[in-house]
Amino acid sequence: MKITEALFSGSSTRISEKPKQKFPEFAFIGRSNVGKSSLINMLCKKKNLAMTSSKPGKTRLVNHFLINREWYLVDLPGYGYAKMSATGKQKLEQVIRNYLNFSEEMVMLFVLIDSRHDIGQVDMDFLFELGQSQIPFAIIFTKGDKMGPVALETQIGKIKSQILEHWEELPPTFVSSSETGLGREEILDYIGSVLESLNETKEQ
């Protein structure tokens, strides 16, 4: 799939505030500072589409971007941000849960995990929550340019083993780098295949 157009379509904190025009939604989420905004900009080949910051916790709203006038890329706030008041955390969690539990248009959630580190308990707890809620998700391992290929493969294999200690099978997984463009084609092709399946189902 090629992205020929990416338009900011609005920010929201509740489902009722989403863009009125309905399209399939592919949402992106991860721990704060996992490289989510950089990945979104890389996928769309637009440097400042999603706001990036060296300071974690920048995204506080659900941001919709209309892609090729046929689907939405949804930028969700990060989870597990420690340097925030209890009230702030609660508000952010409500924003995330409201979207995940009630957005009827969301067809896939991409969970971003830093490829350089073992999976944390916060990430594992979030995956459990998705499983319990039966929310379809895929995993994107970010920052894939920060290690050599052998070390990267070993580390990702370790993370997958950690997940398989609790899950019967792995969801779809991708390795990405916002610096080199690694994983861009694979992720977009996967989104394209999901859209094709949706269209085929509609036609039946």
C-alpha cells in the first residue's frame, strides 16, 4: 500500500467527539517515549504529522489522521507514564479505555514495544487487558536500528518468548525504525490486506 495523502482530522477525548465521517481505524499505542509519533511520521512520510517530543507523555488526546480518504490512522496517548499526577494518569487511562472499548470503527490496534529491552510488566499487563477485552492487536518492535542485526534478532526472540509464556500464540509482529524506514512496507501492506478483507466481507 502507498500513502498518497494524510490529513489531520481532529482530536478527541471521547468517542462522541470523533470525526463524523466513518472509516476503518488502525490505532497506535505504546509506553511513553517508545517512538510512536516518529513511527507515524515515518509511515506517512510526513515529518511533522504527529507531534514528536523528547519529553514523554506529549500525546494527551486521541488524534485521527485520514489516510488516502479511505482509513484513519489513530494516534493514542501513551500508557505507563510515571511522571504524572494520579489524577492525570486516571484521566489519560479513561481517554484510552473509552476509545479502545467503544470505537466501533477500530479494526486493529498496533502496540509498540521498544526492541532494545525485555518486555516490562506494564506492557504485559496491557496485552492481558487487550486479550480479556478481545481487542485485535499486532505488535511493532520499535527502534530496530539501535542494535546490530544479530543482537536485534536475539532480543526480539527473547521478548517473543516472554510473551509466549502467557499466550498460546503470538499476534502479527513487525520490526520498525523511524530512522531507516525499516518495517514501513510490511506494516502498510498488512493494513492493506486487512482493508481488503473488510471490503470482501462487505461485498458478500
